[in-house]
Amino acid sequence: MVKFTTLMLGAGAATMAAAAPAIMAASNSTGCTFTDAASVKSKKTSCSNIILKSITVPAGETLDLTELNDGTTVTFEGTTTFEFKEWEGPLISVSGSAITVKGGSGHVINGNGAKWWDGEGSNGGKTKPKFFYAHSLKKNSKISGLNVKNTPVQGFSINSSEDLTLDGITIDNSAGADQGHNTDAFDVGSSTGITISGAKVYNQDDCLAINSGTDITFTGGYCSGGHGLSIGSVGGRDDNTVSNVKITNTKVVDSDNGVRIKTVYDATGKVSGVTYSGITLSNIAKYGIVIEQDYENGSPTGEPTTGVPITGLTVENVKGSVSSDAVPIYILCGSGSCSDWTWTGNSITGGEKSSKCSGIPSAASC
């Protein structure tokens, strides 16, 4: 169902609306309120101000906000939910130029992840839909203030986007602590000019994973329960370059890892100009800082390869603590493939120092 809200200007306007409501609805640009997914898909280009009010999306369907008119604003209100079906998704997809997506007061977007969670994530079990495709969003588009719960697997997939800001987004998958898996919060690929600020994430995989892209900033975040702030894995895709990335002023707590760079074993690509600065760690279970060139789908080989060099890396003011059986810093680089690093002001307490580090640039320590 769609309701068009029209601004009336006197008796003449009211008479015209009564005589030709279909024309008024089609031409109105002040706002449309949608209450079902089918109307969103069929009428999304009829308004520049779209309000999504308490929509339940049918099983196996996407809340389709692709190819919106330039400058469209989309506001989520009430509770958005999704019925169950095994499929790949996404549950929501948005594309266009100069698009604004925001959350209204008290809204919730509930992915109903518990219907899919089985402890296997995207590695098996039920086929699970990805949550939100932010694909081909361009020209200063913005997604802000969304309150998300219970994504079945990966959260925000950012791909082929330019000049996109994601601000003040909360992703709460804490209910999936035992069964949720691969619930990455933000996955970035083949995009440029991406800023993610003020995110609050409670999940069971990477808080951030940048697989490829340039000019990317993640700042002011809070990450709990997952796998930390990751570059990679890099390699084995169509686009295998990560450059000019700044990850700053973020807290990582109760997670497997803090700072993480992982390049794929025996692959090719490039990681350059990455900065981690002002990262605070607390109760990290595995690695405070881990940089490895032997990644192979969650099972590192222990033998680094040199096809994806890591150059121009800055790690500064990464401070905090790891658990007693964790490793504060682990670096495993191939011969000469990690170079031109800056390593200052880092202090990680607890755990046991690794004896397996190798290929460490002279500026760094392990």
C-alpha cells in the first residue's frame, strides 16, 4: 500500500486533487508513505521523499530501492521485518546518485536472523540472505542513523560505490552469540571515497572488512564480539587492490582480533597506504595486531607468499589488552613483501609473545 501526502494550497488545489487524484499522486514530490514491499518496487520513482512504514517483506523478496531518482530521500519508520526463506538475498538493496537513507525516531530494521542462524553462516547449513546492498551509490549519497538487528549473515555490502558516507549506524547481532556466524558488519569492495563513522557493532565476524577499494575511512567506531578491523582478505578476486585507507579512533572489545590485515596465500594484489591510528583494544581473545600473508579461507597455511605486498603501512597508538592466552602482535610476511612501515606509540599488554613471526619490517616489532 502506498499513501501520497500532498501539500494543498487553497480551495483550487483541493478541487483539482478531488477531480484527478491519480494525476496528483503521480506528480507529487513532497512525500509517499509505503507500507508494503510491492508498492515500493513499483512506485519508488514517483516521489523524491519515500517513507517506509512498518513494512513486512515477503519471504524470498528484496526491499527494492535500486535505481532511485537522483536526490531521493528514504526514511525507515516503525519496524521493518523479513519473512523466512532460504535464499541468497539481499533483504534490502539501494542504488542511485545523491541518495539519502535514514532512520526515523524509534525505528528498527530487524533481519530476523534467528530464523537462519545455525552456527555455520555462509559456510554451510541453511542458505542465508545477505542483509543490505549499498551497491552503485554515488555522488555524495548518505546512509545514516539506521538501527539494525539480527542480520542472517553479512550486513552492509558496499560495492561499486563512490563518495558514500555511512554515519551513526548500529548493528546489533548480540542475540546470535552462539549461532550467528559470518555476520560481517561492513564489507567494502571496488569502491572509492567511502566514509564510515560512528558505527556501533555487536556481531560474530569482521566489524570492518575492506577487500578492495581506495580512499576509505572508518572512524569513531565501537566493535564488540567479532573479528576486529580487517583489511582483506585481499587476493583471489577481480579487484585485489586496497589503497589509501584510514581506520581511526575506534574501540574493539571482547573480540577475536583487534587490528588485522590478511592477504591470500599464493594470490596477487596490493595493499598500500593503510593507517591504523588511535585504536583501543580490550579483552581480545586471539591477536591484538595480526598481519599475515598466508590466509586461506580461515585456515592459514603458515607459509607466507609475496604476491600481495603490504607497503606504506602505519600503525600508531594502538593500545590496550589481550586475554592471557592471546598473542599481542603476530606478523607473518614473505621475504621483502612488507616494507616502508611506520610503527609508533603502540602498547598491548597481556598474552604471550609469538615466536613464529617472520619477515618483519625494521620499523615494526612483534
